[in-house]
Amino acid sequence: MRFIRKTFVHSVVLRLLLIFLLILIPMYTISIVIYNQWMRNMEDDIAKTTIRQMHAYLKGMEASIDQMKLLQYDCLNDVDLNKLAIQWRIMDNYALVVSMNSLQQRLNTIRNSSVYIKDVRAHIVDFGRTISSPNGVGALDEAHFTNVRVPKGVRGAQILQYEGDYCLTTLQEGNVTSRNPLYMIEIRLEESVIGESLKTLNIYDDSHTLLLLGETGLIRDRDASVAFFQADTAPRVENDRLHMLTFGGTEYYRAVATSEKLNASLIRYVPTRIIHEVTTTFSFWFWVLTASALCVSLIYSLSVYKYMHRPLYRLVDAFREVENGNLTVKLSHVSGDEFGYLFDHFNEMVEKLSGLIDQVYKQKLLTQRAELKQLQTQINPHFLYNSLFIINTMARVGDDHLVAFSELLGKYFRFITRNGADMVPLREDVKHAQTYAAIQQMRFSKRLVITFPDCPQPLAARLVPRLILQPILENAFEHGVGKRQQAGQIRVSYAYDSEHLEIQVEDNGQHLTDAQLAQMTQGLTDTAETMEITGMMNIHRRLRLVYGAESGLTIGRSALGGLNVTLTIRYPKEET
């Protein structure tokens, strides 16, 4: 219980809580004093905010109009529209109905793309029809067609007012018939929806907004806006200031934003009382609050740096040391807070980690050495069986080379039964393999030629695992040239530099198929522990255990026609 109480007293959380209270209480006290005066002295900010909102609204409407016009222009290339405009005379009734329905669906798609669109129509002159998105097919009203055509010289988005509607039109000029134009796409805007959207700008009570299109078009948020507009005779100048006017005994600020693309002006009327709530005391209390906030923030920052940043930085730095392999790093902390607990357990963790790493490393070395011994001893019985059969055969036939053969065989078994070092100089392993080659050459001198040069002098002292060449020669004889009746050939060659060694053993065996070659390659790559380990796989695994994954055996077809086994040793950098 005493420990818990002591930890709580020194807790970083408690200190942060106290620091937070030191910040919150003064801020809250000052906020109460200035609460009723917070919105004063905001004329410039309200003016800029009002203008930005108006420009944002116009930008949004410009984007909507641009999207509508893109859809209009895209619709001019509609396949069904062009068929109805040009090929309607040669189309049967079914094709006409299909094209008109398809075109109406296209127009409905344009209509549904924006809430500002009330109707989309396609006026086809030669066909004499008007296809409307909500109303279907009707007769072409030539007077309407003529009046909604955009006059030359109209700037911007070309929004026209006709019979109380606002519309966008785009015209396809005739180029394949004598009639001109061919057809027109008309988009009628929904005035009521635009009016409702203008209401979203009236964030203050008793404020009004209207949209002036061209010289006569007027879209308003409510009926009172018309009276405001008629009473407003002051010049409309667009800038970031508000201009004052009086209507019905109430003072208003007027803001104007224009759009050249739409050829439109957005006008807002905001009551002046919203802005005149600012008093001069706001500035004084603002600076008092700012100074207090700066002082408290400074105290808070220094405290956080002392009680959190520095201990955390030390802990992170210690973890980086451990990451880089330094397991002797220790941390100390004079305070009894959470960081003291973390530092103490970090030291214990590093100590245990060091012991575990040492234990695992030693165990791995012992396991690797035991596996190497097991793999080496696995080879010893393999050649013994063949040798006994060879001696038996030579004794039965009275071969004169039996004494020399026995001497070579003694040298052979003396090498493989010697249980000294696991690694031997390369020249000794090459000499042992040459002994085996001499034994086979002696037995089959009439039908076997073995080319086996001595170990190159720069490689003679290189240490390699014992018995890595003789099993490869034995495999070449048993499964390659041993089955030939004449002209058997085995060739050994070396290639090396400062970083790696390659020894190639080739034969001219005649019975190696592609399937057998693939099976042998698969055997080297198979890592299953339960499978039978052959001499070739034995050598491959030993080389990889000692030198890494880049070393081992690779198998291919020899230029002599038989098997080509390449023994590769990639030396570690410290050995090069």
C-alpha cells in the first residue's frame, strides 16, 4: 500500500494532471469574463467570411454549369440523336421508337446529374420533334427553338431567360444536309432549387440573398429580396468590404460578388447589428488571454520536457543500443515514477536477453557440429560395400593389379576412417578423390579415361569439409560411365577467384534422361527431414551448413553428353 501511495505521488500522470489544471483554470476564468464580448470587433472577419462564402457559392454554381455544358456537348455526339437528325426518313417505326427512347434515357441521365436541372430537351429541326426528359416526344416549337438560341456576343455561361425559365443551350450546326442547324440540346434550370440554395447563405437573422443574371434575370431567396433590390440604388462595387444602406428603418450591410463566367452577381444583405456587437474591450482581453496562454504553455512545455521527453528519449536511445548489439547498456532513474519502473525492468530484460542469446548460440553450434558428424559418417559404409565386391572379383580372376589395388584401397579407407578434424585442406580431399579415381582407372583401364588434374596451388591450403569430391566421382562412375562398354570419360576441372571456388565433374554417360536429371535436381532442393539422404545430397547439405545458402551442388547436362556436377563454395568475406 505504501508503495502504491509513493508511486502515485511521483506519478507522471498526476504531474500532467496538475499542469493541465494550471492551464485550464486560468483559461476558463478568462473565458467567462470575455464570453459576452467574444464576437465584437469582428467587422473585417465577418466581411471577408461573407465574401468568401459568396465566391464559394458562385464557384460551386460555375462548376455545376460547367458540368451541365460538358454533358450538353457530349450529348451532341449521341448516336441515337444523330440518327434521328439525319437518318429518320430511312428508319422504320421500331428503330425510331428505340432511338427516341434511348435518347430520352440519355436526357434523363443529364437531368438527374444535378438538382439545378428541371428539364432537358433535344430539339431536332429536320425531324420536327422535341424530345423532353420528363415529357417524352412532342412537336418542335420553332418559335421556342429560335428564341432560346444564344445570340452572338453573349459572354460567360450563356444562361438565357425565356418565358420565365432560365436555360442553357448548345447547337449542332448542319454539315451533311441543306437544313441548318441540325438540332439543339436545351437544359432548363430549376429556379426554385436555386432559390432554396440561396437561403443557405442567410446564416444571420433577417438577412437576404439574391442572384442577378445578366441585366434582368433575378433569382431570390424570398419575396422580400425583390424589395431590397428595388430600393438599393447605390453603385454595386465588388470588393472585400461591406457597404451600408437603410431599408424600412433598419440598417444593412450589402456585399456583392460577381462571376464573369456566369455573367451574374450575387448580392447579400446582412443586418448591421450582427457586426456592431464588437466592443473595444475585446482587444484588451484578447491580449490578456494571449499572454496568459503563452506563460502557461511555456510552463507546460518545460514540465513535459523534463518529466516525459528526456526519460523517453533515454529509453529510446537505450533500445537503439540494444538493437545495434550492445547488451551492456544500463539505465538509471532517480525518481520513483513509472519511468523508474520501466528503466529497472529494461535492465533486467537486457540481462536476460544476453543470457538467452548466449545459450541459444552455443546450442546452435553444438547442433550444427552434431549434424555435420552424422552426415560425414553416413558416407563411410557406402564405398566399403563396392570395394569388397571389387577385391572379390579381382581375387577370383587372378588380377595382377590386386596388390597395387589393395594398397590404394588401404589409403582410401585410412582417409575416410580418420576421425580427426572435420575440415581438411583441399589438397588432401583432392588427393583422396584421385586415389579413388586411380582405383577405378586400374579396374577399367581399357574402357575408362579419367582426367583429374592436381589441386591448384592457390587452393591447396583452403580448408573444406572432408569427403566432398570422392562421392561425386563415384556417382559419375556408377550411374554414368560405368554402364558404357567403351570410351568412358570423366573430367574434373577447377575455376576460382578470391571469393569462390567451383569444381566441375563431368562424364559422358549415355543413359541420363531429362526426367532423371529433373529428379536429381529436385532431390537437392528438397529439404524434407524424413527423406533418404544420398551421397550427393549429403555433400550439398554439408556445404550449405558450413558456407551458407549460396554454396552447394548444382546439376546439369555435361557438354560430354552425360552429367555435369558443379561444386560451389562461396567463402565468407572474412576469409577472402
